[in-house]
Amino acid sequence: MQLPPLNTLRAFEAAARLASLTNASHEMNVTHSAVSQQIRQLEEWLGRRLFRRNGRGIALTPAGEEFYEAVSTALRMISASTRHLKRTPGRNPLSVGCIPSIATRWLVPAVQDFLMMHPDIDMRVEYAHAQEAFNPDKHDVLITVSRADSEAGRSTKLFSRMNKPVASAHYVQQKPELLESNGLESADLLHDESLDGWAHWFERAGLKPIKPMRGPIYQDFNLLSGAIMAGHGVALCPIQVFRREIARGDLAVLSDTATLDDESYYLLRADELNRSVDAFTNWFMQICTD
């Protein structure tokens, strides 16, 4: 067989599918330069250009599009055959990728109930990052933030990502002025990854942003959640994700002004029939609507 190095094919397939060297490097857990080098090696081996620059991203050349169809089909067939051969007789594997905010607050607390109902399913739960695209060769199910525009598989909306200012009941008791019309101007603001979220919220609310914008920045949403529950301040949170805590009175929503109301959380899965995936999808949809 006249085959190029197989590692170069993996890098090419990921970069072509995601239209990004950076996203391909994240998915493969290697550096950006490593993916770039693999693709350059493949192009030299073939003697053809496979990609062209497209603004900040990349796009396939006509030769690249033809090669991608062949490579992606072959890798999917290999992946499906591998999963079939590795399957333990009488057992059904299920791989679920889930972003941390949904995993810790909705999936993990209830997953034991699902496994008790389906003792034949061997489940693997992995963290997924919010920018990760659904890849049926990596996960059977992906739970993430999306606008349901994934070209691979089927998407089911779970709940809205609408963000509103939220604080613990204890924090509100200590600062009752938060409940007044301009109360958030004196709040201890907590930030998710950057200051941009609160800047956008003040603009939406028609208020002058606090300058300088203050408060700690948390890189991970679970860290931010811990800070909210501990009563450290006010954060912009997806109220549907926290609806149980809000209903119990543990958290208080401090304004009706919202951001990110055009985004939602989705469950993405392959379109083909799969008993384990069907069972998980139906179960998780049920707990999200309870």
C-alpha cells in the first residue's frame, strides 16, 4: 500500500473538519506547531497543497476536499470497527463528553441512577471544552454550548444559556442595597474568564459600567460557582443551570436584564440508531425538564 504517515492523516482530518489548526491541536492534545508540521509533512509527501489561508482560519483546496472525503471515510470505518472489536460481549460502551458546568451540576449528581437502570452500559464521562465540535469518533454524546448548527449528527436543546446577575442569599442579606434599582454599582463583581461579560451586561442594562471594573476573574466556571455559593459576590450565571438553587432560595436573581439569551445548551449525538445513546438521551432530557 502507498500510504503517508498515519499521524499526518489524523492531523489533516481534524484540521479539515474543524477548519482550524488551533482547534485541531486542542482536540488532539498537541501543540499548534505540531499539527502544522504534520500537515506540512503530508503536503510534501503528496506534492500537493491541501489548505489555503482563509482570513484567520484555513480552508481546503480542491485537492484537499477530494482527499478529505477519502481520509474521513476511512478513519470513521477504522474507528467503528475498533469500537466493535473492543466491545465486551454483553456490554454496551457509551462515551459522553460534557462541559464542566453541566457535568458537575446536572450529569454527575444523577448519573448513578442511569447506570442502575442500565447495568449493561459501560459509561465513560469526560470533560469537553465549550468550543469543541461534535466528533462521533470521539464521543457518542456531546453536551455543550451551541446554536444547534453542528453539521455532524443530531442536536437536542436542553435549556437556555441566558445569563442574569446572581448572588447567594447570604450575600444579599449582608448587602440589601443590591435589591435597589442601581444596587449592583456597589456589588463585588465576580467574572467568568474575562471582564467582558459584565461590560456587556451594563451596556444592556443602560447603566454606566464600573470603572475600573473590579473583582476576581475565574478561569473555570466551577471555580466561579464555588465563589458564588460561598457568598463572595455577584456573577452573571445561566439561570436555567442554577434553577434548582434559585427555586430553593439559596441563590437570588438580582435583575431581569439578561445576556447570552441567543445561546443554549445542547445534547449532540450521531443520527444513527444506538440503543445506549437513545437511552441516555431520553434519560438526560427527562432530568433536565424535572
